Amino acid sequence: MLQHRSRTPARNSLLQRYSTELGLLVERGRSQAALLAAKKEAELAAEQARDAMHQAQAADQAKTAFLASMSHELRTPLNAIIGFSEMMVLLGDDGLARYREYARDISASGRHLLELINDVLDLAKVEAGKLDLEDRLVEVAAVVEASLTFVRDSALERGLELSHALDGDLPPLRADERKLKQILTNLLSNAVKFTPHGGRVCLETFLEGDGALVFRISDTGIGIAVQDIPRALAPFEQVRSQAGLTVEGTGLGLPLTKGLIELHGGELSIDSELGRGTEVTVRLPSERVLAIAA
């Protein structure tokens, strides 16, 4: 009995020592866990910083490519304007019969240059939220016909079949007429531009069941790869053709068109596949269709 009692203090001392050591191990484990968490957090922050840097570099590269493209696009019509003007001066009265031809070329180059400048300014205003709509009552059929007329000659020159399907008795639309024409002509021009000889371009206009107004432009052109569609809609980006079709441009058309549609409260969607054509759908909300909103 006395021997058992004498062992109790020693055992208690041993338990106390083990308890102390266990506490130290637990505390050390917590410290190591905290250090590991801090290390992981630092690695994550560094990775995010690298991603941000790569995104910034990609944006800079895109802007550089855009400026190079825009420089070419601006120089081409300017060179034509200057060159033909100088020829008219040099020819004098002897070249009177040729003045009309040169004047047409100068006018076409000037209009092209003006369109480029307007696209740049409008896109800048859209991104800054400073582009306002001049809403008015718009006859949809008249806007569709004007837009088709704008691209009809280009379609004929390329040997394309240009058609449209328009629902009868469409109600008036509350919209900015100039910007609505700009939306449709941009999309139709793209369809014509990227459709090889002998292809088809079609514009459909109809009301959906919920009263929304839909414009759908489809073509049998070269198409866009699914992964490239976001790039095609991004400012300062261009999707290079993989079908051997050389097309010049600034890459502003689709981003500007998307911005103008969203300014009307609408949506733009693209369904496309390489080598099988593209279908672009513009959906304007029912609130803008007068017969529905009334």
C-alpha cells in the first residue's frame, strides 16, 4: 500500500510533463499551420498579380494592334483623297472629262474616312456612358429597307443572294432611327464581307411571343470559331480569317453594334461555326414596341 502511494507523485509528474510537451506540439502545429496558410495566401496573391500583369500586357498588345490597323485604315482613304486631288490639279482643263471619276473616288474615300472616325468616337462615347439616344417613332419596314439598300450593291458585286423576310403589319418602334440603321447596316455589311462568292445573306424581322422585336441576320460565310466569338465582340480585337478570305477592317463594328443595342436595352447573340456561316440575333425589348407598350 505504501509502495503504491509512493508511485502516484511520479506518475503525476510524468503526466504533467507529457501534457506540457503535447501542448507545445499543438502550439507548434498551429504556428506551422498559420505559416503555411500565410504562404499559400502570399502565393495566391502573387499568382493574381501575375494574371493581372498578363491581362494588362494582353490589353496593351491589343491596343497596339488596333492602332496599327487603324493607322492603315486612316491612311488609305487619306492617300486616295490627296492623290486624286493632286492629279486633278495637274491635269487642269484638259482632264475635265476625268474629273467626275476622280471626284467620285475622293467622295467615296472621304465618306469611308468619316465612317471610321464616327465609329471610333461613338465607341468611346458608349464605353464612357456618354452616348445618348434620340428616341422617336420608327417604322421598322422603312429602316430595314434602307439598311438592305445600303449593302445591296456590295452583295451584287460579290455574287451573293440578298433576301429578307419581314412580318407584315409590324408596329412602330421607339428607338434612335440613325443608330438602329447603324446596327443593321453594320451586321449586314459584316455578313456580306465575310461571305464568299455565290453565298446567301438573309435578314429576318419578326415579333416574338413576349412582344420583343427580333432582327436576325444569317449568312453562309466563313463563320467564326466558338472560342473566338468573345474576341470578336471585344473592342480593339480582330479575329483573323482561317479560310483564306482577306478582309480589311478595324475590328470596331461588332463591339460598337453591341454597345448600341445594349443602349436600347436589347441583346446581341451570335451563333456561328467555322465554314458553315453565322447567325446574329438582335432582340429589342417589348417596351420599345409601341403596340405592346401602349
